[in-house]
Amino acid sequence: MSVLGIALDSATVIVAVDPGKAFNRVWISDGSGLLTDPMSLPVSREGVCRLESELVERGRGEPVIAVEATGSLHRAWASELERRHPGSVRVFAPSETKAARVQLGSGRFKTDDRDCAALTYLTRQGLGRRYREQAAVEALRAAVRHRRSLVADRKAAQQRLHDQLNVLCPGLSAPAGHGRTLALETPTGLAVLACAAAFEGRAPKPRSLICRAPGRLSTATADYWVARWRACLPPPADAAARARRLGRDLVRYRRLLADVGDLDAEIGELLAGTDGQVLTTLPGVAENRAAAFAAHSLTIARFPDAEHLYSATGLAPALYQSATLNRRGRISRQGLAEHRDALMGIAWGLSQRSLSFAERYAELRARGMAPIQARVALARHACRLAYRLLRTQQPFDEQRYRRGRLSRER
């Protein structure tokens, strides 16, 4: 088996797989050309078995298998082929396949066969990334994306619960700036919702709040909310029906909170098995923020330097060059939104917990930058730091970072 980055021998058999929803397009070739006619194999055990029989019939040794990484379509075949041929599967991004098609003169015409030809062309040069190195990152990325969707559902559920509670008990769930806010995810908020559903919007006694709280709820806090509850207007005429709906929504909301908690623990375990664990040494960057950024940045060898990684997030300014014209526009937003949000979250955490980044943030604000502009500028420095940590796998040292920054500014 050839090492990545070194051109393959002409006798090496290359299997190019362009994944699809129902069928995968497969080319089997060596340096002399196609060994069989292009095949469309079903995305099932039958398809893999037919491919294996073709390879056994050729009897040319261990093949190199090139697969285009297209969302979740490629994972089933890539995992099974990696199990049968350990270390043989290489994955390519769709952008790499498109660039290869351009070099082959068919950039504007995308077909499954042209993609297979591009994969064969790239693999013959020794390019690609081993799939076994991507498996842990793929699992982390799937968990991070699932958590992101759960958090979006939680936000929508909280808004719906606030609306229902405000109708049952007008003024109890006051917005920020209009009294003490009610955080629904806390024991206090869950106890208030449970009492509103149980008593159909009528004010409970402090003892009822304390009994229904899933965590610690002090007597003073219970007395405050009961007194505020009694000052509210009476419930509407259809309070009974609204209370039943509120109760069902509260059950779903609690299950959602439990799912997010379980997923947080799972993400922590998955992150520990990747190079992204080193990001948790950054001040203000816990497991969730580190995992969200690492899931879309690993493997870090894909990016030759920190500027390429920063550009991949979409936070780099758009550039226009023509002859003597050089214009810089707004941020390009070309990358994934979740990748961009993860980097912004890291920059925010560093600005709150790291002395060096807090000083830098204050300097940017003193120049007249708006808060969001300062955070975007700070994200560039955070990206450079995160890139270096992922490359070197050395934990963050605040004093060493400050010395390096001051020496560069001299």
C-alpha cells in the first residue's frame, strides 16, 4: 500500500466510488485503463458483494478505494469497505472532485462517470485522506450537528412555553427589563410551569412550588414567585384546556433537556478521542464549543495554514481583484454556518476569560468598532491560536501567548 502523497504504481488497482442515494457508480481501473465496464451497484450488501467478487476475479492484490465524501451518502459503503480492506479507503471532498474535473476539461459537465474519472485521477497522484482517520471526526460531527438541532428545538419550545404561561398568568413571565426574569430551564422555571399546569393558572402556595421543583428551590424564591403570581390578572375562561396543553408541552420540554444533557456527555467522550480535545485548554472554551469547532476543522492537515482555515469559516472578507483594483468587501459567508458560529463562540469565550483576548477586544472597541465587528476581528486571532493548538497538540499557556504577542508587536 502506497503512502499518501506519493504517486501510485501503475499496477495498483483503483476503485472509484461516486455515492448515490440508491446506487453507487463504480470504476475499477489500473494504469492501463478500465478493467471492467463502469458499474452501478446498489447501496446494500448485494452491491458490496458484487464489488468484492469483481476484485477477487481480478486478483491484483489490495486495491486503493477512492470515495467522494458527500454528506451521509458515502458512510455506509466507506465503513464496510474499510472493514474489509483496512487502510485502503481514501475520501475526497466534492470541491476536490470538481477541481479535478476542471483539470480534466469537464468542469462544467458533472456526471457520475466524470466524477469517477476525477477520483481515479486524484488517487493515482497519491492524494486523499484515509477514512479510518476520519471515522472519529465523522462521529463527532454527527453528534455536534444533532445537538445544534436539539438546541434550536429547545429555543422554540421555551418561546412556546413562555407564550402559554403569559396567557395563563399574565405578567408572570416578564421579559428582561420588566422585573425578575423566569429562566424556564432552571428548577424555579420548571416548578412554575408545573404549578401553572396543575392549578390551571391559579396561584399556588410556596410549598407546592418547592415540591414540584426538580432541584433546589429556596423558600425565599418560592415566596417571591407566589407573591408575584397573586398580583397577576385572573386566568382566561379556557384555562383548563390551556393548562392541559401546557402540561403536555412541559413533558416534551423536559425530555428535550434530558436529551441535550445526555448528548453533552456523549460529545465529551467523542471529543476526547480526537485532536480537538486540546481546544478545551483555552479559557472560556468548554467541551461543547471545542467540539463544535473541531468537528468542522479536523483533520487540520487539510488546511496549509491558519488563513485557509479562517477563510473556510466564511468570516474572511470577500476580495475582488482586477488589474490594479483591489477591493475588500464584507465577510464572504462561504463556509458552513455552524463552523462560523463555533469560531465566534470561541472568540467570545476567550474575550471573557482570557486576559490577552480581553485586552485585545478592549483595544478593538476603543478604535470605534461595533461589538460584532470587534468579535469578528477577534475571531481571526482565535482561529490562528486554535490552528496552532490543533497542529502542535500543545495546551494553551496564557503567559507564553502574551510573551509571543508582545514580541511580535515590538
